[in-house]
Amino acid sequence: MTEARLLNDAGWTRIGRALRQGELELVSLWGEPGAVHVAVREPTGPSLTVHSLPCPGGGYRALSLAHPPAARLERALAELTGLRPMGAPDLRPWLDHGRWEVDHPMGDAQPSTQAGSTYTFLPVEGEGLHQVPVGPVHAGVIEPGHFRFTANGETIVRLEARLGYAHKGTLSLIAGAALDHAARLAGRISGDSTVAYALAFALAAEVALGVTAPPRAQWLRGLMAELERLANHLGDIGAICNDAAFAILHAHFGVLRERVLRAAAAAFGHRLMMDLIVPGGVAADIRPGGPDAIAEALRQIRSVLPGLIDIYDETNSLQDRTVGTGIVSAENARTFGAGGFVGRASGRDFDARRWRPYAPYDALSFEVPVFTEGDVNARVWVRIREVQQSLAMIDEMLARLPAGSFRLDLPAAAGGAQEGVALVEGFRGDIFAWLRLDGAGRVGACHLRDPSWFQWPLLETCVKDNIIADFPLCNKSFNCSYSGHDL
């Protein structure tokens, strides 16, 4: 059940208090000129509530005063909408790198954001400390992000990330766009999660319109979502091994990932299955021969996967790098509401597919793997177990794929604003979508929240007291999205 509530200042303060006490979990925080919105959920219940607070004066009481995980969302919100988080502990810019040529809503309370200005990192004091700046340009074909290490010798004392380099203005492009074009933009928030983002956007749009996609479309969506999860997890496992200098597993898992991508291309015409999930269903049916191509890819994966897992688990030099490295505490995972393998490796038992099941997961039986060690090794094992679950679910979805139409005609605009929300499970974790239709067939406003918003801060905490050489390993075990975070 999803509710929308209009709050006053006292109600907003109560939300902050409930977040601090753990009675609610923060799902997302966003806004638009004149109002700020927060989505929260009960940790033990199926309810998801969107609270809205009018901001006639251009400001609101900062939730980060009570709940620190809201801080970065508040900083981004200030730059995107001009709404000020009053009393916020951190008033620095976030997405704007001094190139937007606009007055920063924080005013004189934070460093200048004029072009060429220097971002102020948090101070660290102590004897024998030195700083190591890394990025935003990295030694590889990866996204940009800056990491400022403070170290004592090789031991990390503090890490602070500076993101925003991949900001694309996607949400501004979606606002005012026709629904079909907006769906294409949503699928490009983070390219490796294009299926999950398209699904979240489509479900939110269907809620707003009061329609449900045909059963065949729902099962095809689930099939694509699990293929995306499978490809990404296989690639991640290999990449983690590569950052531990074990290139042979990187090569083997890379081959398996390629088999999934080729099967996806054979079944749906696109390796990443981009632009296939649309409001109302899917853009095209699975191709003739597609089920056989997928089944053959799964057969090949199953034939070699157990042996590769054994190599990972029985290679002492590899285990020495992953076991006990980059530990995320259960308390931090719970406080930040960390989703996906980051949260489940630290004991947070949450999966949007099971929490409030959406089709076809409401008709499937599957396990959600949870570990408690919280280290790189646990994050690898969550992925391994999820690969096994995805293989089984794909088999079942192919066997039970309903007949019938795969797309319905959307109703004409009914007039007046219509809102919808959705929470879906991407391979990194839960993706939140909210949108408002303007009554004329266009998207009046949209907000999409990547799971990385609540994972990047935990990367900073988990590397403390590790050596700098282990940062790439920790970073890859998180595999946060720069693009999805930077919008």
C-alpha cells in the first residue's frame, strides 16, 4: 500500500524523529519549487508513504539533523530545486562543480561555487597524516569520481568521495516530456540497470494511470530483469577477482557474462534490453528462438559455474584479499537502508521483489541470500547465491510464460495531475521511482533514486583501517553507479 500525505512543520519534524529512532526507513528525498517530498517505509511492514511539505519560504527543516543518511540528498535537492535544508550540518555543494553559473541556494553559508573554486574537504587532524587524491580521471574506462584519502602510511584514516561529475540533467529532461520519451530517458539514468529503471518508471506510470500491464508483459519484464541481474553479477564477480590480481577468474566470468548478453540480444534484439520495457507493457515480444538461446546460455553457465566457485573459495591467496576486508557493520547497513548485495552481506534482509512483490515475483518462489560478515567476501557470496537464484527463476519464467498480448493501449489523459510510485529490485538494490503526470499525456515531474545514494557513504566507512591498496577491491565489491547517483 502506498499513501501520500501533506504535512505541516510539526509533522515533518516527527518524520525526522521516527527516522532517527529506526521506526521508519528513508526511501528517498526530493522536491520541486515550493515543496519537498520524502518517501519512507516501515522496516517490518509493506507500507510505503510519500510525505510532502509545502515550502513557501524556500526552506525546510533538514532531516539530516536527525538522520545523517539524508545529507547528500539534501545537498543535491538544494542545487536542483533551490530549496534550503535549514540547519543542515553539511552545506557544501554536491552535484554542482562551480560550472552551473547560478547562485547557490546555501548562500554565504558554504564555499564559493564559482568556476575554478576549490571544494572544501572535511578536515582531518593527527601526526604523520598525508592525503592521496585519486580521480576524477581514472586508469581505466570507468566513470568519473574523486576520492580523497587521508592516510597514516598505507593505512586509510578517512576517505571522502566527491561525486557529481556525471550529472546529465536527466530529471529536467524528463519533466515536460511525453510519456514514451520520458521512459527512454529513465532507462538511461544508469545504463547497466536500464531494465530495472525502465521497469520502475513503467510501474509508477501505470499506477498513475490506473492500468496494469498484460500478464505476458509482466513475465517478459521479469525475464529481462533477471537476465540483467545475471549478467551484472557474473561480471562483478570476475572484476572483484581481477582487482585481487586473480585474472583467470575475471576471464572466465567475463565469458559467462558475454553469453548472457548474447542470449539477450537473440531474444530481445538488444544486448542490454534497452527501451524494451515501456508503460503499458513491453515494446516487443520475445523473438522466435529467443527461449532456446536463453536456455542454451543457462546450460553453458551451469556446466562451469560450480567449478569456478570452487576455485574462488579454495584459492588461499584470493581469500586472503577478500575475507575480512572492507567490512560494513550491520548497524551502518541498517541506518543507511543499504540495498542489494551491500546490505544483504551485512545482515539487512530486504529485497523489493519479496517485500512488496510485483509481477511476476508474486507468483515465484525464491530465496534472498543474507550473510552477516559484511566484508568483500560476503558481497561476493551474495552475488553467487543470487546468480543461482536467477538461473532457477529464468527457467521457471520461460516454462510458465503466459500467452496473449504484450502491450496495452494507454488511456487518454484524464485531466488533472496523477501521481504514481514504484520500488523495484535492480541488481545493485532497490530503485525508487515517483512521477506526476500533468493530465495532458506528459510527465510534469519525476524523481528516480539509485541504490548507490545509500551505498557510497558506506564505502567511505568500510575502508577505514584498511590499506590504500585494498580500496580498488572494496570499491569493486560495491560497484556503485556514478551515473545513477549523479542523475
